[in-house]
Amino acid sequence: MNWDELDWSILERLRQGFISGSAAAGPYWQSEDDLAHYDFTFAERIGWKWDHVLDELVRRGWSPPSGPILDWGCGSGVASRRVMRQWPELVQAGQTLHVFDHSTLAENFSARRARETFPDLTALSWDRAAPISTVVISHVLNELDTDSAADLRQVIDRAEAVIWIEPGTSEVASDLVAWREQLREQFRLVYPCPHQGACGILAPGNERHWCHHFARPPAGIFADSHWVKFGQRAGIDLRSLPFSALVFERTSRPCSTPLPENAGRAIGRPQVFKPYARLLGCDAGGVAPLTLPKRTAPKLWKRLDRVESPRLFTWEHREQTLVKITPCLSTEPE
């Protein structure tokens, strides 16, 4: 697939299905061409979100357990391919990727693309009796019915770790928080939460907030005429990559990413004003709007509203004013 081969009638049909919600009514892939077009465009953009999350996990020293991977609701398989590209040690001779989707077309496509990308990999449709170590989930919540949700819960209950990314809309993010609350006693929360307690978004007074974040598009995208034209024709703002996410692991696994008690995370997109910046902060004390005076951290204040700015910190705040703040990851500039 290349830009000259794109069939816009296919892309527009798929796009309308996603926008209208009709895609949730059942399998929407009509052919492998559908999947190839989706994988080359819309799925690639989803892959940028995966790259963003996986990069932070790597900076924190976290990696999924070895063993079979299940891409649940695989679509074209972009999520599992991003995971295996990030951790090539997962792709060994004899290693297995299981793919599951309500569409056989999608399962066949994603398994084939995985084998093409990683020749040493065994990729096949999921045998429900097969063991699984890591479950990869991408953009499925707005398509789950009651039976599918129950099936997914059974899958998660068998996993050692789960990496889950969804759109950044308030409705979907709220659904993901509900899953978080169901699972937090059984699993250790790795990302994005800086604590293991109840989600502060659910506290009274936070009804208008939702847990979402923004990924950074790859360098050079805005200089690529093909992507620019695609964004214009598809009605997509390539600058904005909102997402919600959840990564968790069995508490029996050694904790490779301990965070200090005063760890906190900025939710959404902070705003920078002349004398201060304003952000929605999440820490063990809850979720609340916080103010960062310019004088407290002038270098950080200047760039806090940029997508590439740090979002995970150690901090101290008094009456919703940050008096100390430092990026939590040593690889991130202050």
C-alpha cells in the first residue's frame, strides 16, 4: 500500500462508520483492502499514540513479561506490532502472537502483517485455551456490548500485564476509569496513574473533568504533503492526538517502576499564561486544578503547554499552588 494506491471511497466509508457509531453494530471490514487502507492511514495515527505511551514505559524501565501476547480486538494489528517493535526481545523464534477480533478478515490480516514484519514470530488466531502473558487492547470500548465486556474481563483475569489505549473523549475515558476501579485491587497500576488509590476523577466536583492525555505526532509529519492532504481530506487535525490509557500488571510481578509518594501527573493540556501556568493535577491526594507560578520553575513553565513537555512529576503544592516541581523521569528535561 502507498499513497498513490489509496481508494478514498473506502476511507470515507470507514470514517463515516466510526463517526456515526454504526461501526459498533458489527463487523465493518468488507475486504482485506479495507484493512490495508485503514492500516496505512487511520491505524498509523493510532500507532503514534502507542509510540507515545510505550516510550514513557521504556523511560520508566518497565517492560511486559515474556510469553504469549494477545491482541484482543486486533483490527489491523497496529497495537501489537508497536509493542513488539518497542520490545524486540518479545519476538523470538517460537514466540506466539495471538490475535482476536469479531472479524475473521481482521484476524487473518493482522496475523499476516505481524509475520511479515517479524519473520521469527508465530502469529495466529487466538485459541481460547492458549496461555497468555500480555494483553494488548486498542480502541475497543465504544464497540463493547455486555457479552463482549464480560469476555474481555475473563481475558484480563488470565493476564500478567495489560496495555490498553483508547480515544481521549470524555465518554470513553470515563469508561476506562470504570475498568480501572474494577481492576485496581487485583493489579498494580503502572500508567498513567501516579498512585494506587481510587481515581480522583470520580470525586464530587470533578464531573466536568476526564483522564485524557495528548501524544506527539512524529517529526516531519507536517512537512509531508501526503499526510497534510490526508488530514485535510479526512477532516483530522494531525496536531492533536488525544488518548486515554491504562497499563497494569499483576501485583506478583516485581515492581520495576516505583514512584515516590509525592508523584503527580498533569492531565490533559496545561495552559500557560504570563505570570503562571494552570494544570489539572492528579496525585495520591486526588485530582484538582493547580497553579504553577513562573518563578517556581521558569524553564518548565515556559514549555508546559507543549505536547513534548513532561507530564509526570514529583511535586509539592500548598492550597493548589505548586511550590516545588521536578520532572519524575531523569531522561526528561526540566
